[in-house]
Amino acid sequence: MDAIFVFEQLLNGLGYGLMLFLIAAGLTLVFGIMDTMNLAHGSLYMAGAYVAARVHEASGMFVLAVAAAALVTVAVAALLEVLVIRRLYRRDHLVQVLATFGIILIADDVVKAIWGVAPLMASTPAVLAGPVQLAEGLPYPSYRLLLIGAGLLVALGLYLLVNRTRIGMLVRAGASNRQMAEFMGVRVGTVFAFVFALGAALAALAGALMAPISSVQIGMGEAILIPALVVIVIGGIGSIRGAFVAALLVGLVDTAGRAFLPPALRAVLPPAVAADLGPALAGIAMYVLMAAVLTLKPAGLFPARA
Amino acid sequence: MNRPVFAPSRVASAAAEHPRQPFAVRFPGFVRRLPWLVLAILALFPLLAPALGLEYYVGFVRRLLIVAIAASSLNFILGYGGMAALGHAGFIGVGAYTVVALVEAGFSSAWLAWGGALVVAGLSAALIGAVSLRTRGVYFIMITLAFAQMLYYLAVSLRTYGGDDGYGLYTSLEMGAWLDGVHPDVFYWVVLAIAALVFAGFSRVAHSRYGHALRGIRDNETRMVALGYPVYRLKLAGFVAAGAVAGLAGGLLASHNAFVSPAIMHWTQSALLLVMVMLGGLGRRWGAPLGVALWLVLEEALKMHTDYWHWPLGVLLLLAVFHAPQGLAALFERREANR
């Protein structure tokens, strides 16, 4: 385990964390403002990945693919908001779980009907196929660098949007105290529809960017949903800043756990035990992190509500 | 939920529904005997099935009964105790892997294996509950989910028990000389007997003093604390009982499938269990078995006709949310009441 390997893994963790942030940002705002638990958020991520993969394959233009993924997913999300999510605001969390689980089931079948059961192979854009020499003896896949750059850019944009614009102010007001914001004349319903669409676009973007480095398949939404939920709980529900910090934490802990724990355990434990224990500990690392954070700060790192 | 409070009288043992229901008032005898009628039909099913050409479905009903055991335990803590656990499949998995561990260690007694599943799952529920029950609301949902995920990854990494690929139980467990080989479907009746006992047990406890205290906590926890109830201990007791029963269901499921893999404790399985209970009717006596029966029968029927069997179930969930939010059991009840 040398310095280069460590640095490489940290960069991977950063990239994964930023993608998690894109997914968690929409989820945390929807949860924070409307107190709505949307399990179907992962399905929007899946939709983005599928559309991007197919458009990229058909047109050969990666930028077009990403844009198409965002557009299609926002359209789907708008439909979803009007038909279902809007009616769930004032309902119980469990009812929201029931309804959005129903949407997951429908979404998986729709994807299967359109694109088939077999996983899609999404390719990286040809320009970014090769590695970049970051430093002497440190090649790094250029596509993963793009991922990090795009993630940081979007995070910055979101920060400016939420903290420097009027709509951002309304979003923050809704998240910290919805009722008060309503009394002050904020049309929380409209703000929420905007946030839901924005969240869908970010999830689609994450899906489109992740497609070439993960497998595009049915069920990918359910797999990414749980880490995203862990992120918003650690960060504090409703807080963008919390989601950002927590996403980076989870991304790093998860990647570092997978990369460093097994070799570290092999050094101190018998090989058979280490081989069993390593992956297990790596898999549960982020849940341990969440349990630890909740024990110390029950409302997450950056509680949005005073 | 302002339902009248009844003392746990003799009526409870006859499994009568709430007397306030018009249906129950009009046909008290029928309603009181309904559980026994259902039990009799289920008990006779393996004998009648060959004549009706339904042999295949004996195994299906057996699975349905096992899932209903797990769902009843979830209904108990969620419906009566208000504890929205999104990790119940974790306890099913603990039970199933306990059976695997005992078989791998050379034991072959079914009773030992299922008893072990019950005990080990109960112990893990005690540990998990002790931590989780300190949180509320969404955080409780998330922390139970987190613990179930930890168990899932633990199972994936246990290569001794097959890891991701699962573990096949090639020789069936022995239930004792006086049961084995009596009839090919003897395992079905064992499952039915256990399911009936679990169902009767939870129904009875739900109407006991403990059950009323639990419902009090569900409806107003602060008030119950003020009244001097040991709220945390009462909730933990319910959580442990439910976890243990789910573990028992997991042990039975291991025998039923003759195979155990981490997939049985994936988070979607926990969600599915929750969905079935809510579909049937949260906190209602018949909720869990009704929900499980509706879901599994529909799934089976749809699978026979099409590869696209998920979406009709999804549509069903949306319809249930908007048109029958109290669940199937309540729909029946309410329509009668509206007359």
C-alpha cells in the first residue's frame, strides 16, 4: 500500500461522494420541505442512467446524452409530482413509503419493457477514455476526473442557488419552517414542485455520469437509494450543506473501507478470518458511521430545523 | 384511532372481531367461528389438493403461511406499537442463517434448529432494539434499516455459509420419528400449527393489558410516560418478541426453500413485508394474513401470465394508498358500517 494507491482511492471516494451528493441533494430538500419520504428517487437516477446510455450509444455525443437524460427525467418527475407525490404531502411517512414503493415497482417494469432485462453497457466518451498523468507515476482515468469536476461544479452552483438567489431563500425558508413560510406568503407548493424537478435533474445527472463506471441495470435505483438516505440522515434532513459534507464522508468511508480494510486486516488477523471479515466491515462502515453520528447528534450534523 | 377498549374476556379466545362492527353484530356466530373455519380449510387443503389438481399449491400455501407469521410479528410492533421498523427481514435472515449454522455444525433436529432461530433472532432484536428504540420517527425507520443492512453485508461476507451464492440445505431436517414419513405433507401441518399459534398468540396479547399499554404508547407516548408506564421497556419487549417470531419464520423459510441466501434479508424484503401489512390493515387482527395472501396470490397469478408482474402490484399499492388507506381488513369493516 503506497502513497499513490492511497491518493487514487481517496480520489475515487471523492468522486463517489460527489455523485451521492447529487442524488441526496434532491432527496433531502423534498424530505426537508414537504416531510415526504420518496423512495422512488432512486428510480429517477435509474431513468437518467438508461436514457444517457442509449442516447450516447445512438448519437455518440456525451453532452447530448447527459442533457437528454436530465430533460426526460425532469419530464417524468413532473408527471409523477402532479399525479402522485402532490397528494402525499400531508400523509403519514408509512403511507408515503407504500406509495413510492409502488412507483418503484412500476418504474422497474417500465424500464424492462423499454430497454429489456439485460444490463446496458455504457461507454465512456472517446475523448476521456485514456488516463491522465496527475503527477509523476500517478495516472488517473480522465473520466473520473470529469466526474469530480462536474460534481464540484454542480455543488457550487447549488450552493449559489440556495444561498444567493430569491428562490433559494424560499427553499431555505420552507425547509426550516414550512408553516411559518406559508404564513409569510410563500407558495410552498410551487417551491416544492421546483425543488422536486431540480432534484430529479440532479439525480438524472448523477445517473448519466455514473452510467459508464457502473452497470446500468434494473434495481440500480434501489441500490443507490440506501446510501443516499444514509447521507441525508447523517447530514441532517433538509440541509444541503449537511448533505454535501455527509456525502463526501460516506463516499470516502465507503471507498476507503473497501480499499484499505481488507489489507489492513490481513496484516493482523489469520488470512481466513480476514478474508471473511474484511468485506463485511467494509460493507457496514457507512452504517456504523451513521449510527455513531446519530448517537452524538440525533438530528444529524447540520440540522436544518431550529 | 378511537376504538373502544375491551377487557380481554373469554370472547378473545374465540377470536371474535370487535363487537362494534355491524357485520359481527349481525352474524356473531359466523364471525366467531370464522378463524376455526379458515383453520379447518387450510388443514384439509393438502388432502383435498390432489383431487382438485392443486398439488403444486400446497407448497405455495406453506410459503404463504410462513410469510404470514413474519408479517403478523411486524403488524404487532407496527400496528399496535407504532414502531415503523424497516429492517424486519434482517431478523428473518438471522433465523435462516441460524438454521444454516446449526446444520453446518452437524445438528439435524428441526426443532433445535427452529428453536435456535427463535432464540438467536430474539437476542439480536434485543441488541438492535435497545439502540434503535432511543430514536423516533424517520430516524427509527433509518436506524432499523441500517442494522438490517449490516446483517445483510455480514451474510454476504460469510463464505463458510456460501456468501453471496447462498447455502443449500441438501438433507431435510428431522422432526422426530413420530412425524417424519407419516405423510409427505407433514411439514405443511407443522407450519400451519405454528402459524395458528403465533396468530392466536399475537391476537391475544394485543387485547391483553400489555397490548392496551402498547396501543397507548402508539397513540400518545408522552402521556404514557406521564402515567408512569415503563415505555422504553414495554416497547423493547414487543420488539424482541416480534424479532424472535420473525426469526422463527426465517428458520421455517430455510427449511421450506432448502436454501438460504442473503437475498432474503435485502432491504426490499423488509419494505415488502411492511407493504403487505399495510395493504392488509395496520393494527387489525386479520391485517397481516389478509395482506400476505392478497400480495402473494396476485404475484403468483400475475407471474403465470406475464413477465411484467411488478407494475400491476405497484398500481395496486397506489390505489390502496388513495382509496383504502386503512387496509383491506378495514375496507370490509367500513363498508358494513356505512350502511
